[in-house]
Amino acid sequence: MHMANTDAKPKDGFFKPPQPRPVTVLRTQRLSEHLQRVILTGDGLLGFPEGWESAHIKLIFKRPHQEVLTLPTLGPKGPIWPEDKSLRPDVRVYSVRSYDSKTNELAVDFALHDHGVATTWARQAKPGDEVGLGGPGGYCPKPPAADFYLFAGDLSAISGMGGLLETLPDDACGHALILVCTPEDVFDIKPPKHVQITWLYGSDLPNSEQKVIDELKNLTLPSHGLWAWLAGEQALVVGVRSHLKNTFGMTAKQMYAMPFWKRGRDEDAYHEERHDVMHQFED
């Protein structure tokens, strides 16, 4: 039996990861051509921290041959899975869009691709469907105080980016560059009035990250008080980060930079490579 994490509370901004637990689909919403929002609920969400937009969570999906969702237990060195590999489910990392403790609803936005475990599940998700949830854990991902916020990302970054944009302080100033496939992917995001959003198209095309970099070069950014949030395909994150570092002298402490995927690689194959890229970002 999986118990709710009702006693869990962030301490000094740190949240101890709870045990993986089952949650259920409450409803879904098609945001745009390639974006689907799934609202999750259930006792397994009790104790989930509020104000953790963009925090990473793990969603645990049954494989096609599995009738029952098997969840791991969380040990001191990470998740402990059944020895029988046929019982192991598929796991994918996603970002929190929002959590409302009053209604006990967790929103996650899915980028819809042609195929993939999470894409297939999100397209077919219906009220009552069960999925496993791991996390969140670690320190609160809320942006620090800054004079100007810069956001850049693609469809895979929209869940976390959208949540952060809509919870910035009312007096925040900034600009978000969002790369999507087509104009049909544009949907309503409500940032503070002094935060502008520029939508760019062609994320499904090779070298599309250059559109973001070119648009970034056209922006007038302050020389001080700048903080950046970058996420999405590796070339986009690496390219934008390099421009900010070389042009503005920004350091690792002045930005969040996280590649979520790499063109031509599946998520499992990219896992270790991503760690190598993140290690380079520490310089």
C-alpha cells in the first residue's frame, strides 16, 4: 500500500523525496497542436509542495504487457526495482506546471511527438487512468530575485517555463523565447505585464536552435541583474548558454541551464551524455 506524504514539508527550501506512489488522471486538456496538459490527483499527492513550478518529477508508466503498475521503493541509494525485469515499468522525467493544494491537482504539460512512451500515454490518457509518481525532491527551483529574467526553451520546456512565468513577481521584467513547431502551438501564457513572450517556429527542423540564438542577439538586455532559465534540446541550451557566457560574462550561478533531450537520441541513450554536458556547465 502506498501512503500519502502528508507530513512532508520543505525545510529551508529542501524537500525530501517521498516514496513513489500511484496517482490518477482527473482530466486532460489539449493546449495546442503538439501540447497536452494532464491533471493528476489522488491521495498520493497529499503533501506535495506548492510553489515548486518547474521541479522535476518522475512519471512511471505501465508497459503494454503489464496489467499492474509496479512501483519501486526509494532506498538510500535511489530506487529499488523488482529483480524480475519484466515487472519494471517505463520511467520518464517531467516538469511541474502547477500544483494546487486546495483542489489537490497537479498539472503537467506534455510535448506530443510522433511516438514515445509518454506521448502515447498522454494522447490516450482518460479520467481514472493510473500512473506512478516519483519526487519532487531537492531544493526549490524558484528563480532568485533579479532585475531582468530571460527564458529560452522549446516544447519540452513549456511545462516548467510556463509555470515559472506565471508565478514571477508582479513587478518582474523579462523576456521569454519559446521555440515550437508551428503557429498552431501558440497558447495562452499569462506572465507579469512587463515580461514579454516571443514565439518562434520550426522546432522540428535541424539547427532550429539558431532561430533562438539569432532572436536573442536582437534583444536589448541589461548588463547587470540578469538571470536566465534555459531548457530543452541540447543544442539550444548549449548555444544560448554560450552566447550569454561569452557576451555578458554570465556565470553558472546566474542561470539555470538544463538540456532535456538531444536530436536523434532517445531518452534512455541520452541519460549519461546529459550528465557529461551538465558537468561542463559547472565551469
